[in-house]
Amino acid sequence: MYEAREQEDILAELQEASTTPASKIEGTFENDVLASSSIEFAKTEVELEELCKISFAETSYGDYLSLRAEEHGVIRKSAVAATGELQIKGTAGAIVPRGSLFSTDTGMMFSTSTDCTLGTEGTVTVSAIAVLPGKSGNVVAGTIKKIPISIAGVQSVLNTEDFSGGFDEESDDELLQRLLLHVRTPATSGNANHYKEWALSVSGVKAAKVQPLWNGNGTVRVLVLDENLNPAGTDLLKQVQTYIDANRPIGATVTVAAPTTQNIDISLSVSVHAGYMDSYKADIQSAIQSYLTDLAFDATQVSIAQIGKIVLDTDAVDDYDSLMLNGGSKNVKVETSSIPRVGKLKVSTIG
């Protein structure tokens, strides 16, 4: 890999290559001329090093990585705005135009998707979308309650349910992994790799698992996880189904679904570090759940040894005993169409 030379090294080379008998010590005319030139050469060296990096996918970044990926037909997934419904109250018959703005206390803005009119009881429910795309628009129920720009006849607004479906733009690492998947596992003629690529091309999809011939000849099932590695929601599944149907070979029957969750019941006794008596159970559950979530579709079994290691790695635990998974002291097999999750967690203290 090309490495930029330091300005001092370039200056030394220029001085060595100079054949004039004039003095080259600092402060002389020749030294000043060569030094100023070496500074500009050093800038070019840095640019050459960066140019070398962006030429190769594994060291590229940003827009340059997007361009490298696009050469292979892999397009960076754009951010997606969260959607949901708003309940608006006010004067009966008041009109709320499409694009009316409402917000949370923190200033997150949401825009109505259609024109609507308050009914005889002075209420109406309308669909809305976050103004800024990304996960930040996934706000919980009861948080959209401000009217930043007054609307005639409108007195209050509230989201009675969570807004969801917002996803951030695909990161460099995620794009690189999809690009490497494309070039290293060729997708042709509707093979399993092809279906996986199609699913991963949809914004909001983090992982996918393809099950060929899952229900007989000509059938394919694609299991999908969202950006948080949770089973994909209805809207995301529809988007994946639509995209695959537009690209799949004629005659294939494709089912896009979310995997089921397989609960792993865990029981153990632990020796707790001082200062963690109030939080050790939550710390253990969080650590184990994070591990199981990251396994995603790679899990064929949940290792009891790995669970024990994770428990020991938490700051709250000094030692553990009597660890059991689903009532036994062996690894637990994960079903083909499932992802593991923490079920019942029973933790007691030693001594």
C-alpha cells in the first residue's frame, strides 16, 4: 500500500539531488526554495495515499465506496423516514392540509401525509411521516404533542401509538459487507445467493436467510431481520416481497416472512460484586440478550459455555454456579426458522 512521504524526507531528497555548490543550510536561498517545494510535494503525497485507499473497496469510504459498489450494481441503502398516525383535536370541520407540521418536545418534526377534516366530534386520525429520515423518527407513543405552526381550528395533537419504520442510511461497513457478498458469492439465475442479495438491498433489512424448496419444488422462503436484528415488521416484509417479486425468475413461488423467536430459559446462581446488588440481574439479562441478538441467523445452537463466559464478563459478577438452559446443562439447538432470545431468566445469589 502506498504511504505518503514526510515533508522532511522529501526536503532531504531534494537537497541531496541538488548539484549546485551553494549552501543548503536553513535560512539560505536554496534551502528556502527547496523547502517550499517540499511542502507542496508532501501535500501531493498525502493525496496520492488517499487515492490509493479509495481505489480499493476494503479501504475506501463515503461517496468513494458508494461509487465502487455501484460499479458492481450494489447501491447504498438510503435512510427511511418513520411513519405512524396522529390524533388531532379541535373545532369540528377544521381542515388540516397535507404537510401540516407537528413535533415532539425535542423538536423532531412530523408531517401529515394527506389532507383531512376534523369530524363532528372535533377529532381526526391522520397518517404522518417524519420530516428527517432515520431511526431518530422512531418515537414512542405520547411524544408528538406540539404544534410548531398554528393551524386554524386545531387545538391539540398526540400520537397514541409508536412511530416506526425509520432506518438510518447504510453505513460504510454494512455496504462493504454487501459488496463483498456480491463479488465473493456469485448470485446467478435466482440461486440462494440471489435471493439473499435482493432482500439485503431493501432499506431497513440487516440480515436475511434463504430456504430453498422449503415447501416443495419451485418454492423459496426468505426470512428477514430488521436493522435492529429483530423479526421484520409487516411493512418491511411487504417491501422485501415486492422487490423480490420484481426480480425473481418466472415460476418461483416466494414467501417473505419474519423468523419466529425461540425463547431460551436461563437459570443460575451468581456471586455479585459490591455495588451491583441493585442492577446485576438487569446487567446479566442485557449482556445475554445482546449476545443472542448478534447471533441472528448464524446460530445453530446456544452454547452454555458462551453464556457462562458472557455472565463472567459483566462487571457485576465475580463467579457463577448451577447454570442451566431450558432446564438442562447442555447446549440448546436453535430451530431452522427461529432466532434465539432470552426467555425466563432466574438469577439467585451464592451464599
